[in-house]
Amino acid sequence: MKNIAVILAGGTGSRMGSETPKQFLPLGGHCVLFHSVKPFEDSPSIDEVAIVTHRDHRGRVEALVAEAGWKKVSHVIDGGDERYLSSLNAIMAFIDYPDSTNILFHDAARPCVSARIVEDVCRMLQHYPAVAVGIPATDTLWEIAFNQEALTATPENPYAVLRVPERQRFWQAQTPQAFRLPLIRDAYQRALNDPSFHATDDASVVARYIPEQKVHILQGSPSNIKITHPADLLSAEEFLTNNNK
């Protein structure tokens, strides 16, 4: 059984308010992408690493791989315009690998993933063909009824609370999300035949298009944050400093 980590680094990071994509922003003496790849490169349970990036940044990624001296990075793959297309490009890059191959998708914007999470995911993959990482929701959740004229609330035309679901039933998704290769391949094949297909992560593709297959959840960590806003960089910097990562 081979475990392949796919680092999804094709985003533009528009919400960061920076011209530099967030995966290349400086963090802890390196860049965000460096910290996202390193736990997989260092893991004894990971056999290969692939990095999916925008074609314009391929040279930058290849230079980072060479400078870091990473030996497990076997592929630098062109990303797609949507996240799911980047995942699909990675699946196609390994389509000829044995059916026992596992693919772990990880967001490059999560530079604080721990070695413990990586090892636990690989351990669970010995028993289950679909594994995802998440943490229980801590805030009260509202299901919102928004007006049909606009998707943005204003003081004159605000959203309204439709219902308050039971918080105990909800978890916040993180990455890695990992799957046996034939499972995630078949899920995407079914998804691409659906004209209304839309997904923001890989676990939801399996859950929707192969509902008979349970996605088993591993508890992640609040520190496994996703870099979305500038303040997240400060939180990541503090975590990396305190953990000497």
C-alpha cells in the first residue's frame, strides 16, 4: 500500500489582499508552502509527494523543492481554475498506480498540520478507504434565510435566522482528506457527469456521489488552521515558533 500526499497549492489567495499567492507568503523563515509540504516529506508513512500549482508558478515550486532538498516530491502538477480540477489533475497523474494506492489531499494553506495528524491518517487508511480530518464546531451555528435580490446583507435588508441546528452534529472540515485511489477516481467520474456539480473539498465529492461509502473522521486540531486572512499568518507564526516546527 503506497501513500501519496498531494499538496494543493494552486490558489490565488485573493482574500489575503496580497499580490503574492498565500502559499508563497513568508512564514517562519520560509514560505507557507514549505511548512505545508515538510510534514509529509518527513513522514515515514508517506512514499511520494506531489505539489499542484498554477502553471505560472511551476518554476517557483521546482526551485523550492530543489532548495529544500526534498526527495519524495515526484510530481509538480499544473492546477485547474477550480479546486476540484486541481484534485482531478492529481488523480490523473497517478491513474496507472495500483488500486491499493492512497492519495492524501492537503491544502497548501494549512502550514501547521502536525506529524501526529499525518501518521494517524495513514494508520486509519489501513482500515478504511476514505478518511478526513476535522474538529467539532465550537460556535453556535445559524442556518440563514437570505433575500433573493442580493447575497450580501445590508442594515436595510439583513439576513434572517432560519433555524439553529444542533451544534453537536457539526464538525469543521480540515485537511488532509485521504482516499483509496479507485474510490476518489470513481467519485469524480460520477461528479463530472452531473451538470450541477460543485464542490469545495474532496470528501464532499465522495459523500455525494458514492453515498454508500462512509467517510471516516479523524479529530484534527484547532492549530491546523487555514491561511485565509492576514491575521491567520500571525496565528501560524506563533504556532510554528512555539512548536519549533
